[in-house]
Amino acid sequence: MAPRNPIQNLEKCATGIHGLDEILKGGLPRGRPTLVCGGAGSGKTLMAMEFIVRGARDFGEPGAFMAFEESEEELAQNVASLGFDLKELTRRKLVAMDYVRIERSEIEETGEYDLEGLFVRLDSMISRTGAKRVAIDSLEALFSELPNEAILRAELRRLFRWLKGKGVTAVITGEQGRNTLTRHGLEEYISDCVIFLDHRVVNQVATRRLRVVKYRGSAHGTSEYPTMIDERGLSVLPISSLGLDYPVTSERVSSGVAELDRMLGGAGYYRGSSVMISGPAGTGKSSFSVAFVEGAFRRGERTLYLAFEEAPAQIVRNMASIGYDVGKWVRKGLMRFHAVRSTLYGLEQHLVSIHKLVQGFKPEVVVFDPITNMTSIGDRAEVQAMLTRVIDFLKIEGITTLFTSLTSGGSALEQSEAGVSSLMDTWLLLRNLEIDGDRRRLIYVLKSRGMAHSSQVRGFDLTEKGIKIAPAPSRPRPA
């Protein structure tokens, strides 16, 4: 019996764009054209430019960038803030730039429109630099003055065939149409790979997302992925954490409160677990969070504190009143604050920002205070999806995370308004109780997976020397 021919995997060309290659299972199709489409301001030109620059700088693959809307000088200035020195790359002949201006009057005078001149200029850039990558920005500017639809379609096909014939990996940008991915409705059919960038505004909050519409000959991520443009360029957040395959350990870490550790089987939380502390306003949720950070500090561990209600200076001042010197931890480099209003940007950008902060600071502990503020920028299902990704990501990283959740007046205490209580490994409930005109704070462990824990409701006080939980009442011995 004759042996079967082995399956040939499609050769990939890594983009170097953070997160994108993971979604594309290695990169764009090598030697084939890829269409990047989307509305104005969605990041098409940036993606094309990053593909060229990162290829030349990080992968040793020279590139050629042909622009029809912005000059070489304008493009160089636009990407300089991202650390891309286009002039230096051009000087070293790693990148070739060309700005082509198309005049409608010239087409009207000749009555013809073909791409021979474009091919000559592209071929010159490819030969001059030995380019392996080509970017064309954009199709609309290239064909905007062409009234004949039949000629336009023929020239589009001709352009894609020419690029394939040259064996270069090409990125071509296109504007989104009214009811189609592109203006002409043809580009997406003749491209081997199509990436759609979306920049939408919901409830006055802007969000960016990316979707791989098609990829001939290769598996790829099919979801909508949160994206962000920052000082490092374009970054995409792959949703790769839904397999529930993160590692676990039996190691325990202190809660920072000795009596609470005893309520949790004598040793505190599991390392890498997710902990939620919920309760009404004024019950001490942030105080328990900072006590946990104190425990991490004693172990020499770093903490990332995500604050969505209070400024860092206010947290430092308030915690000093109960004996926690938060400022000292910041000065020693063991603690970093990220304090913003939840309404500053959308859920996706919060998610990408958290990934970026964790990967940059590499903390052992993260505090998210409070998760309920996220409900102001998304509905319950959207917030739950975002927080699920955060929880899974931090579990994969082995980070012990403490979330606080505000319970509004009139709601049941044993519920989470963000809808993530079932994802928590340990859940502590705080409440206020009025007795004889005095307010008493109470704490109890609603659940703590994988460990024996107290079922008692304990009183506690916030003192100048920290949190003091009342000891367990002694039970009379049976006669």
C-alpha cells in the first residue's frame, strides 16, 4: 500500500504584534496577501506599519511600505512615539517608503487606469531592500478615482496576483463598507486572510476589537478579541484561558490577619486562588485587602493594587489610621497602584491594561477593589465575561487575587452583583449589625474550597494596630 502524502502545514510569517500571532496560530500566511479592514481610526495603518517595522527590526525581514494618504515624513512622525525610528530603518535599507499621489485629472485625461506604474515602483522598492514584506495603505485611496467598476475589479485581482507572484507577504488596508467588510465588496473574497478591526462607542465609552474573518489553509481564533493602542503600539488579548487547565498548589499564604487564618483552617488562602470579600459600604473590605497585602509584604512578595474608587494617596492615608504603612511598601518597590475611574475606558481596555500591568510588574498578589464598579460600563453579562477572563488569566499566572464587591442596600448579602461568586475559591462576607445603639462589624466564611473552615460569625474591630477579630467562643464540654 502506497504511503499517504504528509500534510503540508501552511508557512507562517510572524507579525510581532503582541497577542496577534497567538490568535493567528503563528502569523500571517507567508507569501500571500492579507486584507486588514475597518472603519476610520480603527488602527489599520498602524497594524500595517507595525508588520513592516517589526519584521525589519525583530525578524530580519526587510519591508516596503507604499502609502497613498500620508507622506513618508508624516508616517515617520506618527509612529515615532511608539519607538519606531523609520528614518533609521530607511537609512539602513531595511525599510523602503514611497508616497504615491493619485490625481483624478490624470485619469480623466488619459481615459485609462492600470497598475503598471504602481508595479514598477513596488518592484523597485522590493529589489532595493530585498523586501520580504509589503504593505499598501490603502485600497480606497488607490482606487478612489476609478469610476468603472469592471476595471476596478480586474485591477484588484491583478494586484493580488502580482503580489503573490513576487512571493512577498503583503498587508493591504481597506475601508469598511456600509453593509460589507470593504467598500467594493470584492477584496475580502480574493484575500487569503482577512482581519477586521472595529472601533465602537457604547454608552460614551470607546472600545477596540479585532476579529479574524477568514484564513485559508489555517486554523485561527474565531472570537472578537479586545485590542488596545498604547505607547508600545497595537496589542491584542487572546482569549486562551477558557480551557480550565491552570496549575494548582497546596501551598497556603496568610490573609494578614492571624485570627482569619485560623478561621481558614489555620493557614490562610491557597496560593494562586481567587478570594472575594463582599459586604455593604463601611464594613472594612478595603481594610482586609490591605491586611492581605501586609502579609504579602512580609513574605517579600510584590502586589499590584487596582483601585477604582480611591486615589493612592487617600488609600495610604486611610490605612495608616489602622496601622498599615502602605507608603513604605510603595517606596520599597513591593507595591504598585493602578488607580483609574472605571468609566475612563471600556471593559476590553481594562482587561488589556490588567494583562499589561501584570506582565510588566510580575506581582505575586493582585487586589481588585472593587469589581462592582465595572457594572457602570457594561451590563451584567459583559462584566461577568470580562471578570471571568481576568480570573482565569491570574490563575494561569499563579497569582493570588483578592476581589472586593460592594453589596448595595436592600440586596441579599450572599450574592455578587458582578455575577462571579461561583468562580471564587474563598468568599468572605462582611456585615454591619446594630446592637444597643452600637454598630458591630461581623465576618464569616461563606465558602472556601478544598479546606476546612469556620462556620462561625465573628465580630471584629478596626484598631490602630490593625484588624482584630474576636476569638472563637468557647463551647461547653459535654457532661
